[in-house]
Amino acid sequence: MGHVTFLWLLLLVLTVLSTQGPRLSETFLSTAAIVPLVLLFTLIKGRVVIDHFMGLQHSRSAWRWGVLAWLVLVLGLIAYAFHLPSS
């Protein structure tokens, strides 16, 4: 199995695990535990896409870290939104 095929399969597995989050929260985990897990899966997926599929692994570090910082900012805002009190 090639390196790119392995990464593609990793992305598929992480996507399936992320989409099954609501089902897991009903049976095994609380919503407070599943949200960080899904965000972690999303961060891993984003890092794989940024480094390998966007080809930024060997680029200047400013581009690579800029895109990664954007991803972390968006995920941080999503995590913050989940901790806001519902009205």
C-alpha cells in the first residue's frame, strides 16, 4: 500500500469516527467528551491535508504555519462556541 493511499484511508477512518460522534454520545460518551474528540480528529485530518495533499510539507514554514494557525483558530472558535451557555 502506498503512502498516499494510507493517508487517504486514514482520512476516511477519521471522517467515519467524526460523523459517528452523535451516536457515540448517546450510548458511551457525554457530549462534553465527544466534542473535543471530534475536534481532535478534525485537526489531524487538517494537518494531513495541509502537509500532504496541499503540498505544504516542504514549503516555506510561513505558509505552512499560517494555514495551520488558521485551522487551529477555526477549531478553537468552534470549541468556544460549544462552551457558551445556551439561551
